[in-house]
Amino acid sequence: MAAGKGDATAGRGGRDRRVLLGILFMCISAMIFPFMNGLVQILSRDYPSEQIIWARTASHLLVALLWLLPSQGVAALRTRRPGLQILGSICLVTSTAMFFFGVKSIPLAKAAAISFTAPFFVALLAWAFLGERIRGARLAAVVIGFAGVLIVIRPGLEVVQWASILIVGSAACYAVYQIVARRVAGHDRPETSVVYSALVGTIVMSAIVPWVWVTPKSLLDAGLMLGLGVLGASGHYCVVRSLAYAEANIVSPFQYAQIIGSVAIGWAIAGLLPDVYTWIGAAVICGAGIHIALTQTRRAPAASAVFTERPVRPE
């Protein structure tokens, strides 16, 4: 009996440590992405969005390959789930494109607040595609979260509505990416997913960018474009690591930490601070998302059984 209790306690302790590591990596990604989005706003003043998206995906892929190939060789490219990896890459480039086009026209903090709908889409998708039931309280939290988005967007009260809609679409695509990334985490190493996450975007945007190309005006601008890939690859590596340690519904809400960096960087770039409606809407969204995270945490063992088939050690 004592040994059994000890084993159970050790198992719970090990799982708790994995969940904490998952939360830590998601928080790190939330500190990285606002810097990347700030670079997007700076570069969007002089360069077309298509070129910025290409710079983001191509430099991401280049950085990942330079990082992984010397130590892992072609093993870094081997995947047990090529279809899922490609689907995830499609979702990520679509999310990136929508966000980059949208963030040109609205403040970073507002874009970040709207993008916080991703955990609600994750909850709905987990219900639709993974068979995870949404109980009444969680469904109410999803509805309240989307009400918070309406507070931020205020439909009909602003001229630039298309940009906000693009950010919502970006959040939906990113939610699909997180679901796919969690499924792949049971089969491929995080480093492999980092490479594949930029593959489709690089191929597609390389065919488009020659038609809109604007030669960088300075070495600084070229460096900023390369920086998009460095920050993007680092951020998504942290996301993939996070999802390898814990379920998407648990760690997704911790991306709310982005609001802090987004407010600071938005003020530094444009001297803009969020209006009261953005703060209220963001608080509603974050509160609803945290509720979903807490309810999902209580059901985490069952969720793990859905997601993990053949675990791969993240190390």
C-alpha cells in the first residue's frame, strides 16, 4: 500500500512538473511575440505585408535549419506525421498572414487582446475534433470571452473593422495550429515541428514575393527582417515545447501575458496606450480564459489520454 501511494505521488509530482514547464515555455513565448509584432509594425511603414510574411517564414526556416542540421543532420526533418505537420504549417502561415495584414491598421495592444480568443477556439475545436465535452460553465466562459472581443472591437463604432476581423481569423487559425501541434507532440520532437511550421509559408510566399519585392533600404531593415525569423522561430519553439509538456487548454491562456509586452512596445513605437474599452474587453477575455484553464486542469488526466499516443521526450 505504501509503495503504491509513493508511486502515485511520484507520478502526480512528475506530471505537475511537466505542466509547470509547459506554462513556463508558453510564458516565454508570450514575452517574445510582442517584439516580433513590433518589428512588423515598423517594417510595414516601408514594405508590403507579403514581403514581411516571407521574411518571417523564410528566416524562421533558415534559422531553424542552421540551428538543427549541424547537430542532428537530416534526422531533424524526419516526421512520423507529415500530413499533420503540413496542416500545422498551413494554419500557421495563414494565421501569420492575417495578423500581419491586420496589425498594420490597429494598435498592438488591441491586436493582442483580440488574438486572446485563441484559447476559446481551442476549447471549441477540442469539442468538435477530439470529442472533449464542453460543460455548461465552460461554454458560458467561451461565450463571455467572445463578448469581451466585441467590447474591444466595438462593431460599428470604428472605420477599420476589417483589420479586427483579420485578427479574429488569425486567432482561429492559430487555435487549429495548437491542436495540431499537440497531436504531433506525441510523435515528433519539438525541433522537427519548428522546422515544419515554417515550411509551407516559405514555399508559398517565395512564389509571391518576387511580384511585390522592395529592396531593403538599409542593412538595419534587412537585419530587422532577419530578426522576424529569429524571434518567430524562438517563440514557436517555446510554444511547441509547451504543448509537448501539457495540454493546449491548460497552457493556451498563459499567452495572455502578451498584453504587457504589447502595451509597452506599442507605446514605444507609436506612443499609443490602449483605450478603456480595450482594457475592459481584455480583462473579460482573460478572466473567461483563465476559467477554462482551471476547469480543464481538473480534467487534465483524461485530456492527456486523448492527446498522447506515443510520447516523445521533449529534451
